Amino acid sequence: MEDTIAAISTALGVGAISIVRVSGVDAIEIVNKIFDQDLLSAETHTIHYGHIIDNNEIIDEVLVSIMKAPRTFTYEDVVEINTHGGIATTNKVLELLLLNGARLAEPGEFTKRAFLNGRIDLVEAEGIMNLIEAKSDISRKLALKQVNGVVSNNIRELREKIMKLIANIAVNIDYPEYEDILEVTTKDVEKEITYIESKLNEILKQSNETSLVLEGLKTVILGRPNVGKSSILNMLLNEEKAIVTDIAGTTRDVVEGTLNLNGVYLKLLDTAGVHEASDKVEEIGINKSLGLIKDAELILLVLDNSSKLTAEDKRLLELTKDKNRIIIINKVDLNKELDLNEENTIYLSAINKTGLEELKKKIVEMFNLDSINTDMNMFVNADDIAKIKRCLNIIDKIKKNINSIEIDMIDIDLREINDILGSIIGESYDEEILDTVFKNFCLGK
Amino acid sequence: MDYEVIVVGGGHAGCEAALSCARKGHKTLLVTANINNIGDMPCNPSIGGSAKGIVVREIDALGGEMGINADRSQIQIKVLNDAKGPAIRALRAQADKVDYPANMLKTLKSTKNLTIKEAMVENLIVDDNKVGGVILENEERITSKAVILTTGTYLKASIMVGSTRKSEGPHGERRSNHLSDNLKKLGFKIIRLKTGTPQRIAKESIDFSKAKVELGSPKNIYFSFDHHVPYNIDEQIPCHLIYTNEKTHEIIRANLNKASMYGGLDDIEGVGPRYCPSIEDKIVRFSDKERHQLFLEPESKYNNSIYLQGFSTSMPNEIQEKMVHSLVGLENAKILKYAYAIEYDAIYPTQLNKSLETKLIENLYTAGQINGTSGYEEAAGQGLIAGINASLKLEGKEPLILKRNEAYIGVLIDDLINKGVKDPYRLLTSRAEYRLLLRSDNADLRLREYGHEVGLIDDERYQNFLDKKEKIKALENKLKETRITPINGVNEYLESIGSTKLRDGISLYDLLKRSEISIEHIKHFIEINEADEIVEQVVINNKYEGYIKKEEKEAEKMLKLESKGIPDNIDYNKVKNIASEARQKLNEVRPTTIGQASRISGVNPADIAVLSVYLKKEYNND
């Protein structure tokens, strides 16, 4: 990490001002080469007004912040250039930096440096990565919370509990003759690991919820032709005109749009009518739809109020029965012919634009989107989820064997859990257990 | 050259060091200030204990003396944690404080190639950073190729009771006044440590009727794997358990400022052991505890001295009288010897290589309390390794380095040289990551091969060991090859012992894996005549297979990091972005592998990540 890196760090929103960030030993010197004021003698944590110049040509009017190591995000010298000139000018500034000795930062490299330099722990690093990628406001708030180490604190608390248990077992092992030190019983272990289990499950659950916020909810609108899928899609999207993106393709391809619901993105994917294939092209469309059903996190299945269930309707109901599904009965303005009694059913008329609020309410309810708004402080990435699941497996195993195996064997499992949790927050345990032993127990010759 | 090896000090480290060198055929001199103190036990009258007991077994497996000598000298022996899993069982013996040193001296005197000399060593002969012998206080020079320092607590020792301080070692022995200063002149970083020992009480003045009796094991057990010294179980001497009470605590609180450590003396530099606090420390730190456990341990069958374990203090004598007399059963106790604290110089152990040779001076080794440890067993283990490695170097061979997954001795030395010490280091089960691999029962299986390789285990003992291994394998195969099927009353038998019925055939080995099935149940199907120690190995490997595999896998991971070498000439100042504390520690320890680097305190995972990247970049090292 001897080179100096630079990148445009404006991922959080396209505004009038962009920030170009430079980090590394030569950061100040490189920026100084393209700035019309002297920065070499600047004090740390100062802001300087001036111009970015290229061969005497003024590129932009900027503010430059000088932050010298170690009180910076990366623990290295950091310079931030606030530009005004929009994307093209900002790119030009970056280009100049690269020409003068900086290297283009890889995605997340600032964060990586902050981690490697010991500035932040792993979970915090991941939080910042999410921040960079977060799109909606809530996502950003969430990412900021995580930077504060909420998950870290939660896991740290669990590790403290495990460590206390391990320390007590250690004392029982190393000082077997001290009768007035409480012997850890299987009951004690059971109580603690049950608590840890519930906490880890909670982290998983909340993380799952927050990943909805960060990554959006893959929503598929299904239905046989002519039930009104497209008009429902349009009705939903018309509510949120701002963020519609069409993906080019034939009419049989999937149309995608996004809808912001309580800060959570619904990624709406329309499908070609799913029905028995009658030609080659449709077959491709159908296979694609079946694949979509598998990946979808929410299925909106549209049925026609004015006709009886067809074989195809039944097939779709069967295909989606294990998914998060809302059945939309469209065309309530027409006479009722449909006879269906299923959970999570709402009625609407796409033509009259009625029933939309009810649909939104249903989605909010189904994914607890209300509670997400108020309490979103957990997010762990896939790797960490796997680790937490490993811990849960070990806990499960302990519970199964708790009456047929010695405490000191269970202790081996507890140590493994402690290690895995430690690896999530990038802490090793080392002397921690011994310190706990000596802090909490009275022993000696 | 007068000798090949000179060992300075006759404590537990010195004895093992001298014996291993002499037994390996090297002309060895043991210099000690007082021959009568050879193999002395100045503190507790016991050998072994959790983790430490396993070290004694390891010493025996490698061909050391402590196990055999403890067996010869014990007046009570038991298995600790007997009811718990096999990983944490350990032996502890009450060793006779008269017999133990006497037996050890006898062994030393009858060992070929070994000379004992009574003298005080005050300096080293060093030429071009290579040791060449020792200089006595009378300026006499004795030359040798290697020197092993095992000076215990005698470097600038001072004994403290209340507000008095005397410049002497345990038992009022003379201390070495200049050796540690001379080591400092050679460039060594010297630290000051402190420890203490409790009162000795006259047996006849104690009313034992109110104390709980603590007996030895009802079965004959031994530290040594193959050198069993017979003893009579009925002649074992009991220990007793008593408690402090509120009155004791009051006396201590009222007189706290008179204790040397609490203001009685204002010039104490030594850092005392965390795990061995004085009674006043315990009462201050754990003020809500109503009582503390104390053990009455007999010191010898030849005298009336009882060791009051748990009551170590630096209070003045008159307060100690009051404290002791407040204890139930000790109202009229006669104190034979007052408790005291002792301060001494030690070498900061990160200055050692894994072989226990110092980094500064070639062929100079150190072992025992001089390296910042505490305990007879820790000392003996290091003494043995230092002796073996000094000899191997003379023979032009590679040193014996025990890994953390091979021996507690390996854990001990690895901790010392990588982490250094703040207070006297005591080995604990919790210091070992792979304790299920480092059991008391399998120390020979782990280490005897090494013992034979270095030449301390003769062919006959080695053959016995190979036979044992063979028998374990044979019994295991027998159980794996013998299958039972659900006929002839097999299921009825299984149900009668609370197990589940068979549906298909199963090997006895797999049947034994069921948690409710013991080896006794297996004997229902097959005759098992093998000795207990053979059966035990098969059962442990069977019952704990999953956990053993788990630890083996963890150990493999560690060994992989251990195989990532760090070049000798690495300049840590060129490794940017590591924390300055880590840089300083890395420069101090100069680890030889990434694995070792990761265990240095103050070096955190991020530093290791940076270092790995640097090595990869600079040395193309994977």
C-alpha cells in the first residue's frame, strides 16, 4: 500500500458537487501539482479555496480539504476535492490526478485501507461498503448506523457471554479443588446458548429484513394473458413516476421497473403470459418466467374476477403456493364469476384505479416494512450469515448432546462459536479468556 | 575446554538440563550455591496439578526425570478432574520435601559424565557473542562450549516480610549479586518479578477435627509411563481443607497498610503472579466473598511441617500470628515459618529462540524462573528442552522444537518467546488451544518418539512403547472387524442396557460410539484382556473422535500458517501501514513464521494481513 489511490466518491447521489478523494503517502503532493495554491505547507484538517489547473488552463473552481495521517478515514494522508462542474469536469480532475501519479482506486479500496490500517473493524468495513452501494435514503441511514458498529456491538455482547462461560469452565478445569467456585452445569450452558441462539436468529431475521432495504424486493407479476398484468404494473409505476427504467426487448420479454414503498424498493418484473407454449418463442418466455418465480421474493398473482378459474390459473396457484404471494383479483368492476378462497387476497380494478392502497398495505404488512423503518440496525453479508448459521448449527448440536457429553467437550464447541463470532468482527480472542478468568475468579496459593 | 556444558543452578530446571546433557554423553558440570538445595521445593509440597501434571508426563515421555522422581517421593497422589473428560485429567502428587531432593541428588550423583560443584556464578565468559564458560565469585574461570542458566529466584533475590527486606534467596540462602547486572551489560533486557509463599504450621498444634479430609486416589497411579515405583496406597498421607472467616478478613483489612505490598515497603518493583494472589490481594479484590479456601498440606513424612496453601502474605510476623490464629482449627497453631514475598531478576523471554538459546549470545541457554515462569513443572520442562537442545547443537543437529499441538511444553515455550511475560507465567489448561490432543494419557504417544530420537529413551523403553502402540492398533482393529447382527438375543441385550435395537449388522467399534455404550458392554460380545492403558486409548479415540478430528483440523490450519516463513532479514520499517506497536513487537520478537507472528501480543489481525501482503509482494511468498 505504498501507492496513492484516487476515485470519485459521489456514489451517494448525483448532486451539483462531486467529491474526488485521494489517499496515500503522496496524496498532498499529487494534488498540489494540479492546484493553484500551495498545499505542501498546509496544516492538517484545513480547507483551501482555489482552482484545479491543467497547463495554466483552469478546469474548475474547488475546495480542497487536507487531512493528514493518522486522523483520517484510511489512517493515511487524505485529500478531498469538492468540484462543481458536473460529471465531465469531475472526470477531468480525476484524470489529472492519475496523470500525476495516483492510481485509480479499486471499488471499496478506501474502506479496505481503513480496515488494513486498523481504523475500522470488519463489520464496520462492510457497513461502509453498503453505504457506497445504498440507493434509497433509508438504506443510507441504515448503512450509517452500521458504521457505528451496531452489529459489532451485538456480537461483542454475545462473545462476552460465551467468554464468561468459557472462563468459568476453564477455572473449573484448572482449579478443580476450589469447591466454592461454582461449577458450570449443563443447565447453565443450555440457558446461555439458548439466549445466544435467539440473539443470532434475531440478527439473521433483521439482517434479512434490512437486505430487503438494501437490495430491494424482487417482485414478479404473474397471470395468464389479458388478466390485466400490464395495467396493474402501470398503475403501480404511475404512482412513482421518477424511477422507471425500461429494459429494451421484445414484448414477450420481462419489463422491469422499481417502486419505492416505505423506503423499500420493489423491483417489479413483468412476465410474458405464462401458459402452455404454442410456439418456440413463447417457450423461451415461459422458461424464463418459471425461473423468475423461483428467484422472486414476492409474487403478485393476477386473476380475473369476471371469469372462472382456468386450468392455467390453477397451475399458477400451484406453482406459487410456497412463495410470498399476494393474489390480486382484478376487474372487480365487472360481474363476479370467480370463486376462490385463499389467504392474502386483495381486490382491485386497474381500470378504475381502485384498490392500490390496499395492495400496498398488504405488501407492507407481509414484510413488516413498518417495523423496518423504525428499527433497522442489523445487516451482515452473505459470508457472515453463513458464519452465524454455522454457530447456530453448533448450538443445535450442543443441545442435542448436552446430557451425554462432558462440559469440557462442550467447551470445545463454545470456543469454536467464540472464534467464529470473533472472525465476524475481526477480533481474535488470544489472551481475552485468561483475562476474564483472572478478573472474575479468586484463586491462588 | 573444561566441560562441554555447564548448568548454573540445581533447581528443577537445572536438574533436568544437567541430566539430559550428561545422559546424552556430554561432559557436564552442574554449579550450585548449595548442594543441599538441589531439587529443592521451596514453595508448595506438590508436583503436578491441572496442565502441570501433563507436563510431568511429557517430561517422562521425553526421557526426563521429574515423573520418576515424583513417583519415588510422593506421599499422596490423585487424578484431578477424574469425573470430567479425558482432555483435562491430570495427576497431582504431594511430594515429600525431604525425599524429593534426596532422591534427585542420588540420581545426579550416579549419572555418568556429570560433576556437581558448589560455587556462586557471577559472570559469563563471552567472546564474540558466543559463550565460553562461567566466572565464579572468586574469579575462577571454568570453560565450556555451552552454558545453561537455571538460576531460579536467586538473581538479586530479596525476601520481604512486612516492612523488612533482606537480600537473600529462599531459606536465607545467598543470592547472586552480579550475574543479572552482567547479563544486562551483555545487552539483555532484565525484568523484576515477585512471588510469595505461605506459612508452615506445626502439625501437632492443629486441630484437624474441624477440617475436611482430602485423600489420594484409591488406585495405584504413576506419573511415569513405564518406570513404576511401587507404593502402598494405605500409607498415603491426607491433606485437609479449611476456610478463612470474617474475623480473618477483619484482621487483614485493619492491617493492610502493614503488608509489604500495600505500603509496608515502598520500593517494590516486582510484578506478582495474577493467578497466585496473596490473601490480602484476594480480600481486597473480592471483597464480597465471605470466605476463602485454604489447604493444609503435609510437607514430609519425616517432619511436622504443614504448608498452609492459599494464605500467602507479606504481612509482618505479628499480624501473621493473629491471622493464622483466627482460622478454625488453628487457634493454637504454632507457626514454624512465616509467609514471605520474594523479588528477583529475570530475563524478558522474547529474547530467546524456540530452542531456548538466547538470541544475543550463541550457545547460552536459559530455563525456568529466569525466563519468567513459575512452578516446578514449568521449570523442569524448560530445563529438559534447554538440555536437549544444547546437546543437539554440540552434536551439530537441529534443535527439538515442540509445537503447540504436540505438547504443553511447546505451548509454554511458544507463549514465553512470543508474548513475553508481565507476571510469572503459569501453565494453565486454557492456554492450550488443542487440549484434547494434549492429554495426560497420550503424552507418550505424542512424544516418546522424540525422546528416542534425541537419545534419552533407550532401546528397551522404546521397544515397550512400540509394543503398546501395536496393541492399541490391534484392539482397535479387533473391534472394527468384529460385527454383530440383530440375532441371538443381541437386541434383547441392547434394550436391557437402555440402548436401541439393531436393524442391520454393526461393528463393535461403531456400537461403542453410542453414548450409552461403555467398553464393559462391549465385553458382553467379545473378550478384552488388554491392559487398562490400551483399552483407554481405544475408548478415547472412539468416543471423542469428532472432537479430536476438529482439533486436528484446527491444528492443521495453525501449522499451515506456521509454514509461511518470514525471511530473517525482513525490515519491518519498510512494511508500511502496520501499527507502531505491532512494528515494535515484530522487531523485538522477530518471528520466523506468519503463524508465530500472529501469536505475538500487540500484533492484531489487520497487521498480519498487511504483513502477508507485503511478503507476497516483496518475496513472492505464499
